Amino acid sequence: MPNKTAKPAAKATVAKPVAAKPAAKPAVTKAPAAKAPAAKPAAPKAPVAAAPAKAPVAVAKPVVKPAAAAPKVEEKKVVTQRQGFKANEFVVYPAHGVGQILAIEEQEIAGAKLELFVINFIKDKMTLRVPTAKVANVGMRKLSEPALVKRALETLKGRARVKRTMWSRRAQEYEAKINSGDIVAIAEVVRDLYRSESQPEQSYSERQLYEAALDRLSREIAVVQHSTETEAVKEIEAQLAKSPRRTGAKSEAAEGEADADAEGDSDETEGGATVADEAA
């Protein structure tokens, strides 16, 4: 009988460990609760994601710099188009001679903006507007340096070089030199077409070309030397008088007059001799 009671007691002890198993299960459920704190390391990752957001802000700064540099590029283009010409400056326009830039203005033509030089030619009473981008094409230039002006004056002293060709062809060559804007070439035209008092007079077309070349040359010399056109013309004519052709022409003319006088005297003596013979 005592043995039977002992068995149930053992069973009771066996039942206790079984009851302990369910207690272990709640420990397993606690493990997922421990994973929740693992989300805390993920929280520091959020600032790491915010760091790249600042990088675009740093990239945006260089974008502003090119915008500020753009006007500088435009200023360089304006300077290159103007070729260094400024308002109130005297320039040489090949087809019209010396003129003065009154202003630099902008005009809108056919929807496009153009920058123009406003050039005034006082003697011709004319105002010309030239696009700054076409200055090189038309041949507009600054005034000649004093050294180049001196070279042009030296050219006037040289011997005239007249080609033995038709006048129409020579006239075209002279006109091309006048409209070239080259001060030395213009001086060559003045030298070749100049006629002194002892030489035959110029034809009408020669006179026109000579006066046009003389006008272009004297105006530029006057502006460079800060003198009047009248003084410049006198200086040009003084240089032309030193030409060997002019001095030679004067000596030849003097010799011709002396020969003519000698011939006249000989004729008179011959006439007197014939009269004396007849009287005899």
C-alpha cells in the first residue's frame, strides 16, 4: 500500500517539469522583444543618409560662378569687335578718308541687336554708321604713326614712276591706291600725278585724281601733326619740289630758253649779212 502512494507522488514530480516547458516558451517570445532595441543602430544611419543631401548644395555653388563669368566673356567679345576703337577718336576709313567716331550705339535691325560706330566726316558733311563686327572687312584703321607719315613724305621726294600703259588702266590703279587707305600708296599717287609750273598741265581726269589723293594725304598729316590742312599741303608741295624730276625739268627749261635765245641771235646775224650782200 505504501508503494502505490509513492508512484502518484512521482508522477506529480514528473508533471512539474512539463509545467516548466511552457515557462521556457515565454523566454523565446522575449527574444523578439530584444530585437526591437536592434532598431536603435538603424537610427544613427538616418544622419548618414542626410549627409549626401548636403553634397548637392556644395555642387550648386560652382554653378553660380559660371553665371558671373559670362559677362566677362561678352566684354571680351565686345573689345575684339571694336578692335580698340573708342569714341571721339580719329580714324581712317578707306573710301572717305579721315573721320571722327562720335559715338558707339546699339540698334535693333530685323530683330537682331547691332553695335555701330557713328563716324562723322566734317569736310564731306557726312555721317556714316559702321557695324563694329565689320570694321576689319571695310579696312578701317587708326591714324598712321609719325614714323609712317615721315616715310610718306620721303616718298614724295622720289622720282615719278609713270607706266607706259593706257590712261584708263593707270587711272584704275591710282584710284585703287587712293581707296586702299595706305598713306604711302596715296603719297605715290600724289608724286606721280604732280605737275610743276614748267611741266605740261594735267588733264581733267588727272587733276581730279591728284586732288583726291592730295586731300586724303593732307588731312591725315594734319591730324597726326596737329596742324591745319593748309600747312600740310604746303609741306607736301615742298617735298614734291625736291624731286629730281622737278629740279631736272627746271634746268631743262632754262637750257631750252637759252638755246632759243641763241638761235634767235644767229638768225638776226644771218639776216644782216644777206642785206649787206644785196647792198654790195
